[in-house]
Amino acid sequence: MIENAIAVVDEASVRTELDTRKPVICCDLDATTFEGKKTLFNALNSAKSLDEYRKETGASQLTVTGIILQPYESVDEATGEIESGWGTIFMTADGPLYSRSLGITKSAQNLLGAFGGAWPADETVIVEFYETQLDGRRTWKEFRLV
């Protein structure tokens, strides 16, 4: 049943799964156990805002144990139009953290592509966030490996 609802990443599936609108999961989580499924559900359902976490803690780096790319749809309050996109969930020791930043999602896609879809379970993955100021008040958010 879970196979039909969730796309677990393998080497060739990162770009393919992004077209199916299913979550793309790349982490050291065993989603075949009850505990793994519970952790996965909680991450997909109630991840904390990455921006809020960074403001509260002052953190510019995170030790990440996995990444989930999750599709979303929302209504633009100004226009009433339905917007869709991809959010990124970082699995961390402090719990799952969520971002809808396009730059963060593109960085996550590039990370999954560079790792060939397999999470490096025996390596410590640390990401560092940075922002580039755009015109007006807008910023472009990204991360890099450190």
C-alpha cells in the first residue's frame, strides 16, 4: 500500500518521480517498519518551518539524515489562483524541518541527483544555508554541503 503513495528514491528516479507528484524520499529511514512509517508520516504531516527554526536557533548549518521532496498546492490569497510546487523536508535530530523555497528545493534536487538517489548513511551530511539578495525585498535561498 505504501509503495503506491510514496516514491522511494533510487538511482534513476529523482527526475521521473518529480513528474508524478508523489513525495520523493531519500534518507536512512526504514519505511517498512511501524516506527519508520510513523516517523515518515509525522515528517510529511507536521514538519516545522525551516525559517522559524533558523530564527529561533540562529543556525546556519544543519546535520541532515535525509531529505523528502513533497508536492504541494495552495491558493494565492491575492489572486485566488491555485499554485503548485515542491517543498523540501530536512530530516534532522531536532525533527523534520520544512521549506517551500524554490532555491532550497532546487538545491535538494541537485543533492539527490549528485548522490544518485542513495543517501550516504555512513557519512555525516552537513548543509549550510545562505541567501542572495534579489531586487526589492526578495531573496534567493540555497544550501551547500560543508
